Amino acid sequence: MLALVAFWLIIAIILIWATFGQISRLIRTFKEVLTPLIDSKAVDLKSKFGEWAVVTGSTDGIGKAYAKELAARHLNLVLISRTLEKLERTKEEILLVNPKIEVKIIVADFSKGKDIYEKLKEELKYIPIGILVNNVGVQYSYPMYLGEVPEEELWNIINVNVGATTLMTRLVIGDMQKRKKGAIVNISSGSEMQPLPLMTVYAATKIYVRSFSDALRAEYSPFGITVQHLMPLFVNTKMNAFSDRLQVSTVFVPNPTTYAKSAIGLLGKVDCSNGYWAHGIQSFFASIPPVFIRTKVGLFMNQIFRKDYFQQKKIKD
């Protein structure tokens, strides 16, 4: 009898825990979707966080679009990327958006690891950084089994996705703490929602970004620092060029500008978000099945994208 009571008690606890988890996710989804409608007033980012923003990986995709949105909100910018020509071109485009701001460019290849950070420290030493956008990231060239991924590509993914987010944050957060204001925006990926076969290491680095962001927020929110974790799903960028079906903008696969406009509107309002209302809805429903089912779905999708890649390659060849 006692064993039966214990059994049903355990079942009840599991059901309550599962229900609470879904309610929490539902609340987060409602907050993400409704915040722009309920609280449409834009946050004065310059006043709240500071005059300067740093954006890594700022010459393509989400990073470039996000930098332009920051410029439109009158923040001075430091753009960091690995190609000087693209940085100069992006700087020109941003100054067309807002010719009254300052834009500084720094060439840095985050895949090189530890050696680049002393240079970055010197370059940023006298700049009062109010917002750091950890956007730079490396994805698989196409969905691959771990044994197929070149070793150099694996190191690049780890050095960039984990190393840059961690070390850039450490580089700026001390001064933010002294000023008692600032924002760290860590851009992750929907791949963090479950293990993702055929993009195994990439997805694992994004789980790191989520955990890092949550812990960092607990550490530094008492000092007035905002830590925002963004989890975009598919966005029409060249990072997803392995499949033509992800190179067409739709409601659920927005272009970088649409995504950035939405995401920046949530900074200072929502700390953990998909960044875009349609992704929030997708994420909620995708999180309902247990992890092992989501993992199988992820494998199935990546097998399709893998076929897409080889089909594209065959046509080009």
C-alpha cells in the first residue's frame, strides 16, 4: 500500500513539474509576442546602457542588421569582424543610416583563439561600452556526421561560439560593473533546444551560450547589468546556405532586418527571448514533445538539409 502511494505521488510530482514547465514556456511566449503590443514605447538604449555598442560578426546577417538598428537609435558603434574590406563597406552603409554617429572598425578573427584578445583589449580600452552584442558564430558548412567534420572546422566552431562569447564578455563586463549599467546580448540558436544530430558540436556550443547567459545574469544583475539571451530559429542568412529552402524569406524564416528590428525592440524589456514573435510561437510548440522526440525530428530535418546540400553541389558541379 505504501509503495502504491509513493508511486502515485511520484507520478503526480512529474505531472506537476511538466505542467509547470509548459506554463512557464507559455508565459514566456505570451510575453514575447505581446510585449511589442502592450509596451510599444522604445527603450532609450543610449540613456539606459551607454553611448557605445560593440557588435561582433557585424558584416553579415543578423549582426550587420542589428548594428544598423543600433545606429538608427543613435549609438556609436565598434564593428568587429575578420575582413577589413567588408568592415569598411559595412561602416559606409551604417553611416548612411545615421551620419551623426561614430563608427570604429576592428579586424579580428575569433577562430584564432586566445591570441587576439590582448589586441582587442587595447583597441577597446578607452571606449565606454554600454552594449556588447555577442553575435559572431560559426555553423557547419552543411549537416555532417562528426567524423566527417574537418578538425579545423571543429576548432573554429568552439573558438568562436564558446570562446568569443566568453572572452568578449569578460573583457567589457568589469567596466560595466563599475558604471553600474550595461547590456550583454548573447545570440544563440534554436539548436540549443535539444541535441542536434548532424550539427552535434554546433548545437552543443549553443547550449553553452544559454547556460552562460543564465548564470551571468544571476551574477551581474545586482550590479545593474542586463544580460539578454536570444534564441533565433531559422533566419534567411548565408549561414543556412546549405539548403535553398532556407534562403527564401517567409513569416517563419525572416530576413535579418526583420529579425533585428524585432529583437532590438525587446532589449531592456525581455531577458530571454527568441527575438521574433513567430519564432516564439514555433519554439513553444516545438518544446512540447520530450527531448528524445525532438532529437529524432532534428535528425530527420538535418538529413533533408544534407540531401539539399548534395543536390545543390551536384547541380553546380
